[in-house]
Amino acid sequence: MLSQQQGFPLLGFSVPLAEPGSAPASGNYYDAKGLDWSCQQGSLTVTIDDFGKVSDTIDGSYEGTFFRDGSPLTVTGTFSVCHVGDTGDV
């Protein structure tokens, strides 16, 4: 479950890719004040540039528009995360 610590923006997303490519994703964004911004279907795209084996990295980028009280916020960036094996209870 995604949770936020005040003072640090947090973005979490789920994307149906297991290889390099781009796909629409669902996600949540919490700003530095801890406010939750929602993502409308199709307004977040994640691109996987490198899908390393388990214990290597998954590298990519994201771009999306999130909304709070009707106001839009565009969020873009890159990521490099450790590829962990499936646990079966995700």
C-alpha cells in the first residue's frame, strides 16, 4: 500500500509491462503537503527503457497529469528501481 510522509512527494504506479515499451498506467501522487492527487484513466504513461533480470534494474520514465479539486498537475520524471522476484501475494 502506498503511503506518504509529509515533506516528500511520492508517486506510485502500476504498469502492465514486462519488457521495454510504453503503456498507460494507473497511479497515485502525494505532494509535499501530503495531499492526494488523482490520475484519470489514460492520463499517465510509463515507458520502460530497460527491463533487467531479477536483482538488476528496471529503468524508465513517466509522464502524467493528476488532478485535485479540478486543478491539473503535470508530473514527469525518470526512475531506476531494483527488479525483485514475484512473491505471489502482491
